[in-house]
Amino acid sequence: MPKSPNQKLKILYLMRILLDHTDETHMLSVNELISKLAGYEIKAERKTIYDDIEALRQFGLDIVLEKTKTYGYYVASREFELPELKLLADAVQSSKFITERKTIGLIKKLEQLMSKHDAGKLRRQVYVQNRVKSMNESIYYSVDTLHEAISEDKKISFKYFNYDIQKKQVFRREGELYIVSPVALTWSEENYYLIAYSDKREKLTHFRVDRMSSVKKLTEPRTTELTDFKLAEYSKKVFGMFGGEETDIKLKINNKLIGGVIDRFGKDVIMIPDGDEHFLIRVRVALSPIFYGWLFQFGDLCEVMEPQGLKDELIKRAEDFLAQLKKT
């Protein structure tokens, strides 16, 4: 029997066929496997199929022989189960920092990790169009560079921009390069942020990764004052990755908001009962418009006890907002 050019790849194509076309509800008989191999110009006999399937089992592929009216083989388990891949697909499609084109490409790659039958189920749950997505296509490569710089303990340079009314990029500092020591990447309020130490400002700051361009790893080592950085503590203090002056505050909060306080500050936050319906907390936060908004949303369920400066600032902002409403 003359051999085709693909004959040496027979067992690999057999593995692909089993992974692509079989699962617990879709099996292939030996004759069907032989037929599909023929589509790759590979000739096979029943005995060699049995031998190859046994070799694939020894390799680690979970191939099951189903004995019903006919005999059929299928892959029973994979590296990722369908619910896990659905979870990953949901995370990708809901991520604002991943562009629409990259989102579609990533989900197609996820589909390759399951049978073609299950891939259809994954595709039906994906809704990408018209979602709010990043317009910065280079973010993928920026994240890779940032991770590399952090692992190699190097500084980075980049340009930072915003958008104008025409949705065009407008660089801050007239396009001057930012040079910082990258500390960590974190996800907050549906955006990806770089936390970095600025020698120029002598403090930690953060940047939206999708607003960074021309990201480069430098040869200069990072600033050494980064050894004690704790991401979890930093995230508790900074609301919505909006920087501001760090201040110790005391709040009196209704018990109805216990869940929200734990979500914001973690389970280690100390809550001191104050009567039957309230509790007190002392926390250190970065004062910012995002933090003021967090307080305002609770209305009379949350009272600022200290400091007086925070009370005055909230009163002023409330009065300014009311005055603005009265103009319209």
C-alpha cells in the first residue's frame, strides 16, 4: 500500500479529529475515524486505529469507548471544561481594555479548546458588538512589556494620552515621555491600571494601561523603595484608581451597609458596634471625587464623624451641585 505524505502524521491527525469532533454526546466509530482520516489523505486500517487510540490513552488523552448499539469513541475530559471556558469567555467579552477585534480573536482561540459541537454553545452566549471597548489596539503588547519590566526589575517609559471631542488621541505633557518604576498591574472598576513609582513626584501613582502608548522597557533598574508595597492595602485606600491626599477618616454607618463596607475595605476592617443599628470604622483613604461619590450614594445611612475638613468638603460639593440644578 503506497503511503501518502501525511501518513507519518496519522496519530496526530487522529488526536485532532477526536478533540474536534467528539464529546460525551458525540461519538465516532472506527469506520468514521477512518473516513475522516481519509479526508487528510491518510489511509488507515481498523487494527492500526485501535493501536493508535491506545497510544493516545497512554499519552494522557481521556478517550472512552461507548458500547451501545454501535461502538463509538469520544474524548471524555479536557484541560478546560465547558463551564470554565464560558467563564473565561465572559471575562474577555466584558473587559473594557480588550478591543473588540482582540475579543473576537481570543474567543475563537477558546473555542479551539473544546469540540466543535460545544464551540457552538460558547459562540451563542457571546455578545461583543456595541459593548464599550478600548480603542487602543496596542494594549495587548503593552501589558506584556509591563510584566516583563516588573519581573526584570527595570524602569519603563511611555506616552500618556486622553481623547478629544473627535475621539482623537491627545498626548499629555505635549507628548513628553513618562519614566517610572512599574510596581504592579491591577484591575479596578472595569479598567486595567499600572501602579508605578515616580521619582519625579516621589510617590506612587497609577495609569490606565489603555491610555498608555509607546511603552518601552528601559535598562535602568527600578527604584529600590518598592520592597514594602502591598497591592491589597493600596487598592483599599484608592477609590476607582483616582489619586488624592491620604487621610484617616471615621464613619458611622448603618448595619444595612455591612456588606458594602466589607466589599470595599475587606474582611479585616474593624467594625465597632454603635447602638443596635450602626457601627463605626476608622480607615485611611485617598480623598477624591470617586470617594466622595461613594459616600454620597449612601445618603443618611452613612455619617462622617471625622475629620471636619472632609465634612466641609462634602457640604461644599453638595451645595455646588444643588446650585447647578437650580440653574436649569
